[in-house]
Amino acid sequence: MSVYLDNAATTKPCTEAVTAILDAVTENFGNPSSLHKVGLNAQLAVDRARKIIADSIGADSGEIYFTSGATESNNLALRGAIGAYGKRKRKIIISAVEHASVDETASALEKQGFEVIRVSPRDNGQFCAEDFVNACDENTCIISIMLVNNETGHILPVREVFKSVKRRFPEIITHCDCVQGYMKIPVRVNSLCADMVSLSGHKVHAVKGVGVLYIRKGVRVIPTVTGGHQEKGIRSGTESVPLISAFGFAVEKYASDIKERYEKVSALKVHLLERIAEIDGVTVNSPENASPYVVNISAGGKRSEIMLHFLEQKEIYVSSGSACSKGQKSGVLEQFGIRGKNADSAVRISMTSETTTEDIDAFADVLREGIEKIRG
């Protein structure tokens, strides 16, 4: 039996998303920019998805811009805001545990002369909203904080930070990478006090190659991709109707039962923790109040890549961290105080509501076997 527990890397597309792609490829194949009926039908499909996604985060359809994925959305948010406001505001604030698409974009801007402040968690492994607010000043252009960390499941205090920042510095642009939180916990742009939000299709049972950047009405963003003025000039390039349609249908399917799915995955996490508590040498790196969808453990001091290979031989699929890093250490675990052998033996288990207790049991059994068989 194959067990897939790497859903933070990507999720299996749902039937509705696959059907939408097939229809858009074989029937509704027009260019949304064409002025004839075939083009209009394609545009209607894009508009449908745009409204579904907008409604899911409490936004207006006109505030939703389709991109090629969350990496592009994050780049557009930071570079676009800097392009619009960076001549007079030269400081960027991010957390020290951001996804590479935010962290490396900030580093690139730093080389261009912008000041980048990375706020770290405190000694207890938790972020304090006050630390972010104190890092801001009148020279700050944008603050970007992820909602849920992709490696450990930590939930960052985005709402508290953004509300406090807006109270003291209303002109600062607030951006949230919601990729690992969207469709798992409620994401409402007004509640978050977010001016921009990044979303990804393939993390929510749609497909790879499509993302969204929500941009609050009135916020200026300088495009990073120019050309045919699609997406109101914010992101040029012919819209991918198949991928966008799939995104819309997946969100439509899963938006109505976020609470129920959260409770189911929470129960799975409890079962997972009970099973791994029976295995000597395994420690849990994710905090109790983390997202239940992501659980990070240290597997008995056994090197991650060796353990992952052992699990794979048994058709158990997990990861050692962010899929984007391809096995390279990102530094995120160290920020959370996970170092040495614990960091070297880290394993990330990431679930969906389709994960079963049988999947968890199979993983735990093979993990125990691996720890017993693999030499340090």
C-alpha cells in the first residue's frame, strides 16, 4: 500500500479540478482576450474561478490576480510594492522563517540597497508580534509574514502584527504568504489586515502552475511581467484557462467544510503523536498549537535522507522539509531552536483530510523499523 504524507509539497488534484482541465483543453480552449464567442467563453471560465477564490477570502473579484504560482505571487508582492513605494521607503520587514520565494527576493532587494530586517522567534520558539512592530518605522515600505510555516506548521501572529502595524504606520504595505494556511484554516483578508495575499493552486487539490495574488483596491504594484496587459496590466501573459478553472473548482469543493476538515486532521495528528510517542528516540519539533496539517519530527538521530530513502522503499512518502529546497537545509529549523542531530534527522509529515489512520499506522510502523535497522 502506497502512503503519501507529503501534502505540504503538493496535493493530489481532485476529480473536479481534473475534469475542469479536460474541459478547458478539449472544449473551452479559446483565448480569454479574443473578442469572439470562443474567447468570451474562456473569459467566463476565468471570471468564474476569480469570483470563487475572491469569495473564499472575503475579497472582491477585481482584487484577484492570477499568476503562475505562489513563488511569482510573492515576487510580485515584494518587487511590485518596492517598485511603487521604494523610492522614499527603503526598509523591508520579513520573518526569519519565510519561504525561499520571499527570503531570497528580499536578499536580492537587499543587494540593490534596501534594508531588510528579519525577525526571529524568541527563545521559546514562538514569534512575538511586538518584535515585528518594533522593527517597523516611517522608512518601512512593506512587511511580509507567512501565515503557516511550511516546514514545522508554526502559525505566525499575522493578524496581531498587521493590525498593530497599520495602527502605528498605516502606509506600510502588509503582505501574507497564505499558501500553507489557505483552505486549511480560515483566511479572510480584512481580518488579517492584509494588503496583499499569496495563494497556490497545487497546495489545495488543484494543479501546479497557477497561483493568485490578492491586491487590496488602492494599493499600487508595479508589474514585474509586462506585455499584453492581461490581469489589468498587473500580470501580462495569456491566462491559463485550464489551470485557473481547476483552481476555482478545487476551491469551490473545499471552501465549505474547512472547520470539519481541520477537526479531522487534528484527530489524525493526535493519533500520529500517540504512535510516534511509542518509538524510542523520536522527538516532535512542531509546537502543540501548530497547524495539524504539518508535523515535524526528529527521527531518532538518523540522517533524514537515509530515513526518507528507507521509507520510500516501503512506499511511504514524506519529506525532510520544503520541497523547493530539494534537500538543502533552509535554516528554518535552526531559527526554531532545532539544531545538530535533531535538525539532521528532521522528517516532515504533512496530511490532508483524505489521510487515514491506516496511513498513519503504516508510517509509524515503518519509521520504527527504520530507526531499528539504520545505523546512525
